[in-house]
Amino acid sequence: MTTTERTTAGAWRGEDLGTRTVSYDERDAILYALSVGARATELDLVFEERLRVLPTFALTLAQWAPDELGSRGAFDTKTALHGSQELTVLAPLPRRGEIALSASVGEVWDKGSAAVFEVRVESEFFVATWSLFAPGAGGFGGDRGPAKPSRPEGEPVAEAVLPTAENQAALYRLTGDRHHIHIDPAAAERIGQPRPIMHGLCTLAASALELARALDVHPADLARLEGRFAAPVYPGDAPTLRAWGDAEDASFELVQGDWPLIAGARAAFG
């Protein structure tokens, strides 16, 4: 079926987005770790002789898949937003090598005024799912999809400040996502932002790293991660991370004051 034959967003469900083999080495993994907030003293994240690759590095390897769906015309790439992200770890990423990835469109949810496309990427090491919010693409009579998860009850078991650097988005761009809204003030202004914003995946990975520190577990032991992007983070901000539960099943949120930035988030380490 060609792009012009797809009259509704729902017709993209199950679309094969192809396969790719991606390669990387220790330098790429270390650059990634630094870009999401690894410290120079965390040698097994930043020193090639002790390196454990952060599981969230997988998301940079698979970024081509949602970009591929946009390039095929499924949604307007100028207005679509990255709504949420999931990652399931199947095996530790090697320090270097080649990984075969296959991608497809999962569910396409109908939110009325918008559609939500799920892009699923699979490999022997991980499964990752992007949820892409596409304004104007809804109203095709499809299922609305699952409701947003509720906020955890009770007092958090851990709370920490998540420091971000003024140059963090500029650094993270070197891992592959070079969208102009993360570096160019004029591009950020065109989407209604006062200045360049952090990549959502950078913020999520940085939150997972800080969560691991707060729960006293190793970040490379991450087994599952999910989170919904509620509002942008700006480089240099210092939002608050709050966590409930334990390392085997932690709920968390990232907030600026009382304003949620990442909501409905969960992580498991093991």
C-alpha cells in the first residue's frame, strides 16, 4: 500500500519499517553516558577498560525507526511530538559491535483530535517502543487506547535534584538526534519555546541514571523503563526527581515545582 492509499492514520498499523544493522564502539557509548549525566568518577560508565554500556544507549541506535515513519508521510513531522517511551532490556549491550534491528508500526490510537503512533524496534538485546502524538491525524474511528497511569500515592521513598548542564542538549545531539529545536533558538521559537529544549530521551535517560543513584543500584542493571513526556526541560534546569517503590518496581516522576515534566514513569533494575 502506498502513502497516498492510506486515507487514515489507522491504516499504518502493522507497517513494516525495515531493518538496519547499526554499529558502535566504546567511544560512542562513553559519549552517550556523558551526555546523559554520567560523572567522571563513575568509571564503569566512562572508562573503556571497565565499561558497562547504559541500556538507554539502545534508544539512540534505534532512533532511525520513528524518523522513517515520519519520512513516509504518516504524520506531519513539524507538529508531531514524542509522547512517551518504553524500553525492555533482553540482554546487556556489548561494549562495541553490530546490532541488527527490525522496526514496525504497532498500534495506532485515535485520540479524536490526534492520533498516537506506536513504533516498535526489536533486537536480540532490547525492545523499544516510541509513542508519537500526531495532531490532526485522529478522528478515524479507532480505539482511544489505554488511559494515562495515575500518580503514585503516599510519600516518595527517594527525592533528588536532577542537575542538567547548559551544554547538555548540544552534547546529546552528537549521539544522533540533531533536530534543530535542541540547539537553534530560532527553531525553538517556531514551536513556541523560549529557547532550545532538551531531548526527551536525554531527560528520560538522565532521570533513570539519577534514579539508580537514589535507589543505590547500578544504572547498567536497568531491565525496563517507561515514561510519558509532559513538558520540556531546558538545559541548565535542575528539576526534582521523586521515586516510589523499590529497585525491582519503581515509579517516578520529574517535576519543576509542582509542574510535571516526566509523568507516569516506571523503572525496574535487576
